[in-house]
Amino acid sequence: MALKLHEISLHLDESEDLIPEKIAAILNFSVADINSWKIVRKGIDARRKGDVLRVYTVEFSCLDESGLLNKNHHITNLDKVKTQPVFDLIPLQDKLKILVVGMGPAGLFSALALAEAGAQVCLIERGRPIAERLQDVLGFWSGRGLNSESNIQFGEGGAGTFSDGKLTSRVNHPTMAYILRRLVEFGAPEEILWQAKPHIGSDRLRGVLVTFRRHLLSLGVDIQFSSRLTGFELFNQQLSGGIVNDSRLIECDRLILAPGHSARDTYQLLADEKVQLEQKPFALGLRVEHPLELINQIQYGMASSPQLPSADYRLAWNDPVTKRGIYSFCMCPGGVVVNASSENGGVAVNGMSDFRRDAPKSNSALVVSVSPDDFLSTDNLAGVHFQRHWEQAAYSAGGGHWHAPAQPLLEFLHGRGGQLDSSCQPQVVHADLTTCLPGFVTEGLRRALPVFNQRMRGFVGPEATLIGVETRTSAPLRIVRNQSGESVSHPGLFPVGEGAGYAGGIMSAALDGIKTATAIINTN
């Protein structure tokens, strides 16, 4: 048996080597009785500015664990270490042929689970491998034009490859620990296993993806890049194959569709094939960018500390007038704003951080909730058209040439003041951002910003810049499926992940892919 103690606090000038002494002091026993210990969770308590604490959860073993537990039964932060559930796949009885479409986290982890269970897996991706994809993205940012098949949205790893590699999720599921362990196995930093807010960083994530791909290949997975799903083959009302690039058929017993939230031509294909879809809420707004040290000062009471990560934040407010949620999203400490466009004539932006999170600026989306009532259409693709309209407006506001429209936050809020300074490439152009936002988003942000400034003094100031537009917060529709994960209209089709409308981020998408793969294995 081992014990776990939560809420062990260290001041910034205290070494982690003091943790055994802290354990002994809290539990009133001799530090010499501790045989071993390890950190299993590490977070930050910044409620008292200027006296920020690092807070740990530690597992340890000692000479008399039962006696120590009984003596300290009144301490609620102390308990036994629970045995982690083992994620074990049942080997497939029949050698199923599975076609997996999309190499984002949902597609990758579903392919992994199925291949390790013995399925014959073909994994296709419309974009390019990570090395070539990186060159396409860097070329776009340097002004060499957009590759509509290989960009921030499409390619090995999915849209999350160029973000922050955030591994947080509101979903609490035992399989999450398994996902983290596999990512470490493929080269992710080991600290993601104990960080309260784990992230890999876009730079480290690229290497993880290459190792992941090599492992899949070692399992016999057939991986095909530059291969876009363009149609379905049906036999006796059952999906029996996918048509790729309008030219070849890949036969399969099951098709897992992990399209990503920006695969708008795939959504059109599904609509044309009469796959049951439904409209879904999402959010729309802008990116806000501040100096890194300013956000650190607001959150920590100090501009920097070698003992602290770059500060993050999460802001949310429910507008009492419109009842809409207005909130920050995908906050990237020490990162850059990126032009995340994937269609000609439309500009969309996102945020990205490397593992060290040490770029001069921090950024986050500031978005307003959008409901199907705002689309004014019963078309299941109405959300797609809504996003595209405002991306095209942003392209026009930026003057074309892929320049993102931007505006000092003070000017957006008060009509004057502030300075324009952004990390976004190829570049930003000063613009009136109200021309590329729905009126309810503009007004919602203007009502929310003073509230956010009350919670983070200095958030609204002359150094803040807004960049437009942030439209790809989540999928604008859902591919309707049953409890087994199968399309309700097309047997044999299994939609998964964020693009299918069932996840939001790397971890929940990976989990959804594993759950769907497991359902296929268990019903074989």
C-alpha cells in the first residue's frame, strides 16, 4: 500500500527537496520513516499576489502506512493510493478491415486501439506528413500563399498540431491517464503525467506525432497521406468502403470518420449522401494579445519568476441582457497568434505556444456563444455558412493578401486609444473589427470587457490588441450517432472527435476515438 497527500504547498524560494519534510510535518511523524515519494500533481495557487505558492499532490510509502493513516484519519487530504484501472483491449475474433479517416487525435487513437486489437487498419489523411506540412504552414505565414490541403487545419496531427498541445479536459475518465502515458511513450515530456494543466507545446508535439506514426506502421497500419475522402460505397444498405480522391475505392467493414472541425467539403459530402446531421452551437469572436509580462504581473503580482510558468487565465461571464456566454478560450501563454485559414478568400485566426511558452506575448480567444437560432436557416450546414461569411468579411477587412484585421482593444471598446502590435503572420492590418463580426458579438464583447478588467486589473489597457476573426472554436454541426457510436442513418459509419461534434480538444477527442474503437471491438 502507498499513501497520497494532497495540498502540499511550497513558497517560490523553497526547493522541492523539502517535500518529505512537509509531509512529515503535516502528518506528525519522522521524515526518516519515509521510504520513497513522487510528485503526481503540481499546480499553482496565485490567490495571494506576491506570495504565489506551488501546490503538490505526492504519493509516498513509509514504515507503518496503516498506522499513519489511522492516526491522521481527520486529515481529509490523506488517503490510500487507488489502483489505476488497466486499459485492456479484447483481441478481435475476426480480422476486421477498418478505414480511419483523419489523423487528428480521434483518428490516431482509434487507429491505435484497433490495430493493437488485431484489426487491419487503413488510416488516410487529406493533408501531408508533419515535416512537409510544417513547410507549407511556414510558407503561408511568410506570404507564399495557402495550400488548401496542407495547412494549420489539415495534415498529420490535425488542427491541434499548431496550437499549444493542451492536454486539459473537463471530462473525468480513467482512460485519460492511459492517453497521457501513451503520449509520454511517444516522446511527450514526462511532466504531463503530473501537471495540473499539462501541455506538450506545438514544437514538441511534432516529434510525438512522428513517433506515433512509426508505431502505427510497426503494427501494420497502412497510412496514406494526400488522400481525401470524396465518397462512400454501400452494399445492402451497409457502408462497405470509402472513395478517395474521386478515383479509388478502399473497401472496409467499418469506417471511422474523424474529420476535424474545418473539413467543410466533408460536411458537404455527408449532406449530399443524406447522412443525418444536426445544427450545433459554437462560439465566435476575436483573439486578444497582451505582453507576457503584463499577464504575469496581473496573475502573479510579478512580471517573471524562474519558479513559475508563464501565467494563464480563464474568463467567463453570462450576459444578463442576451443570456449569451462570453468567455476566453484556448489561452496560449507566451505564444503567438497564427493565421489559421484553410479556404481561399477567408481569414481565421488561432493561438499557438511552444513547450517553453517563452514568446514575448500571450494570447487568448474572446468569444461569444452562437446558437442555431442565429443562423436563420434550417439547413444543417447553416453554421458552416455563418462561419464562412465572417471569415470572408475578415479577409476583406484585412485588405486581402491573407492579412488579418486587427484593432487596439481600447479603440474597439471606446473608439480611440491603444496601440497596434501583434505577433500574427504574414501581418496584421489596422481595421474596424465591427465590420467582420455579427452585431451581437461586437456588443457582447464590449459589455464583457469591463467585467473582465474588474477580474484582471490591467486586462483592458493600451498594450492589448484584438485580431480577427476566431471562428473555429468547435464544429458547427453534429454527425448524429447512436450509443454505440454508429451513424443513425448509415450503418458502418462511425463519426468521432471534435469534427463530428463529440469532443473539444486533444484529450476528449482522443478519448472519443478510443471509446468508439472499443465499441467496435466489443461488438465484433
